[in-house]
Amino acid sequence: MSNARLQKLVITCLALSIALFAGTASAKVASPKKTVAVADFENKSGFSGEWNMGQGMADMLTDSLMQSGQFAVLERQALDAVLAEQNLAASGRAATQGGAKMGDIKRAQILIQGAVTEFQECTSGGGQGINVYGLSLGSNSSEAHVAVIIRLIDSTTSQVLASQRVEGKAAAGGVTVGAGYGGVGFNTSGFKKTPVGKACQIAIDNAVQFISQEAAKLSWRGRIIKVDDNGTVYLNTGSQGGVQSGMIFAIVRPGEQLVDPETGMNLGGEEKSVGTLKVNDVQEKFSKGTFTGEKPQAGDVVKETA
């Protein structure tokens, strides 16, 4: 084979490879964001300092999940305030126009629970050190270790979907200046600079990675809000939840829920296939589209097609 023919063959193969890669990339359809909520962590580490560790770790995880851009994160830390506002509106003691309504709290598909099992910092001194104006100056080195058990729970059935132990370790050495952790709030800028603060963040980052991997295995689910007289279908998720125009979802109607008589656990139920929904108008918090098949109803479930 001549050099010219060989060169032409290589160029042709390269062009085909590029076209195949481009076709594969364009065929990959984006998926809506899973809706998650983070509960306060349990403190099983034995640490009994001044920090509210359970709330602090939950805040760190909530912030990291939001920063990842992969999830629609519900603010469960402010749930009590939201419920109080809804109860006030329902009581008739406040103007109802524009107020919070009962049932307006969106349900999370996945509830994330955590338990801190290890939370410690070991410090070794390299000299007695001196004290200047209440601050200690010395050549100490310290190493912090944090371990957390993360559980993903199906909010409908209460089934544990996945569980994993994640860790974080961080060390600091050389000349250190400190006054202990008294007065340093959990998850503040001062706390984040300490070895234990860095270890907490590493553990949280590892937790986000685990959550992302497990959530990717689950099919996204949404709900139909209503269907108007023109046949327009309203979906309870919009651009905030990652829904895009052109997306097509399967519509199913939940049947009778099966409950274990011994444990009271919801075991799920059968679903009837209704048709499909194609999104053509996306707002911030909801979407609109058209359906094929049987006319859907408010409360029907939409999910990703296979």
C-alpha cells in the first residue's frame, strides 16, 4: 500500500471516529435532578463539646450537595419554621393571600441520614511553648480523624437504599497559634482552617461522591399537578430540578400501596402505565407539556423512560 493511500485511510478512520464520538455525546440525554433532603446527623462519636455536631455536619452536607449542582436540595433544617407558617395560615388568624398553604412542602425522593462515629484530634508537642496575651505559641503537630456513616433512604417506603462509611483525615504541623476551639463556631471560617475542620470537609466530600454514585442508579420521579381543559399537563418540577424542554417521560398511575402488617413499612405497589409526557415549556418551579395515551390525572407519577 502506497503512503498516499495509507494516509487517506488514516484520515478516513479518524473522521469516522470523531463522528461516532460526536453522535454518542449528542445522544446522551440529560436527566432531571433527584430531590434530596438531609436530616440532622446523630453524634455517636462520644464527643461532647460545645458544638451542635449533628446540625453542623448536616449543614455542611447540604451546602456541598447544593454546590455540586447535581441535586435539588430541600431545606429540611428550616422545616419547623415552614410548618409553623402553614399552621398560622390555616388557623385563619392571618391573611391567607400569598401565604403558605398546607401541602406546599415538596417531598424528597431520597432522605439522607448520617451518624458521626469518630471525631477526634490528636496533638503532639515539640516543646513547652510560650503564652502571649492568652494565645499559645508552640511547635505542635496535630492530626484529625472524622468518620461518618451515610444512609440513603427511600422517602416513600422507608427502605434503606444504600449505606457507606466515609472518612476524613487531615494533619497540621510546624509552629501553631491557637487558643483551643472555645468560641470557634462549627463550620465557620476559623473552624475550617483547623485540622478537624478540614477532616470534616474531606469526609463530607467523600459522602457527596458516594451519594452521587448511588443516586445515579435510581430513576427520577415527578408528579403531575393538573391537566387543563386543553390537555396541557403541568409537572411539579422545572428548571430548578433540571427539567429541559424536549424531555419525554413515562406516565404511570400508582395503585394500592402494600403495607407490611408486622412492621407497618410501605412496600410499594403496582403501577398502571398511562402514556408519555413531552415537555415543551419549562418554568423555574414547574413545567408544561403534552401527553400521548390515556389522559393523565393530578397525582400521576412521571419517570424517566428506559
